[in-house]
Amino acid sequence: MKKVLKVGFDLDGVILYNPIRVFRPFAKKFLKPLKAGVLGQEKESFYFPRSNFEKFLWRLIHLTSFKINRGYDDLKKLSKNKGIRLYLVTGRYGFLEDDYEKWLKKINANKVFEKCYINKKNTQPNEFKEEIIKKLKLDIYVEDNWDIIEKLNHHTGAEILWITNLVDRVIPYKNKFNDLKEVSLFLKKFSSRHV
Ligand SMILES: [Mg+2]
């Protein structure tokens, strides 16, 4: 019998197009010393907004994930295929849940994804994703953030696909894609071969 292929997707930068995504590598350089110094957070951890003002800014940043990515229609078609099961796993923190719910409706998530997960307990996004990937025994996870890719490759057995950006594109990686459309086409081919 054919095994069902289980694939997880990140939300921001993968299902949704985020135009400021390309600034992330710069923001990282800037935020790292700031995090350690002013904000008193661990250098290697992902930033978590603590004060109301920081949360407000964080919300604004996520409001820029304003449109559905090219290729989502292909994914919808793919979800009808019985040999594949799609899951949405976002590292978004709990206080962004209202915006997340709005997006789930807009993208008709209940028709496309088997189940959707948000990081309600505000753990580190990579740890949350790792936990769900293991729990669901995902074969593949699609991510746009290079730092998270490295961590997931280290801690899970899933095949991690990377949707890259203009700045990070030079980093060599085996599963590198330009957009969701390319990923969808890859998954379509892959699932037809997958036994
Ligand atoms: Mg992302």
C-alpha cells in the first residue's frame, strides 16, 4: 500500500507573501546585539515581544503578510489528492491569533489542510515547529526562514524545503525553491513517485 505523504507548511512567507521578508537578514544583524543588550533576551533565541509597544510593532510587521502566495491554488488542487495530507504549522505567537484566524478563513484552510497549528504557548518558533513535526511525523516541512531551516534539519528527520529570498539565495542548500508555486509543482511530482 502507498504511504500517505504528510507535508507541513509555515504561514508567513510560505502560504502568505510577506514583502518585508527580504529585510529579515538585515533585521537579524540589527536585532541580535539589541536583544542581548537592551532587551535582555538570549542572543541565540528568536525575539519575543514583551511590552505592549513591542507587541504592537510585532502585530504591524505581521500585517504586512498581506496576500496569498502565488502557488496556493496549486496547493489546493494537490490537497484533493488522497496520497498527500497537508498541515499548517505557524510559529506565530498567541497574541496574533485573531489575525491568524482571519487568514485561515481567507485561505479556506479547513478545506486545504488536515489541521492547523499556532504557537499559543509562545515557545521558541523553531521548538514549536519541531514538536509538531515530530508529533505528526511529517515527511516534509516547508519554511522560509533560514535560521529555522538549520535548526529543523538538526532536530527532526523531516525533509525541510526552503523558500528562499533575494538576500539569502546565495546560501547553498539542496531543497531550495523560489516560491510556493515551485514547491507545489515539486510536491505534485514527488507524491506521484512516493511509495
Ligand atoms: Mg515564515
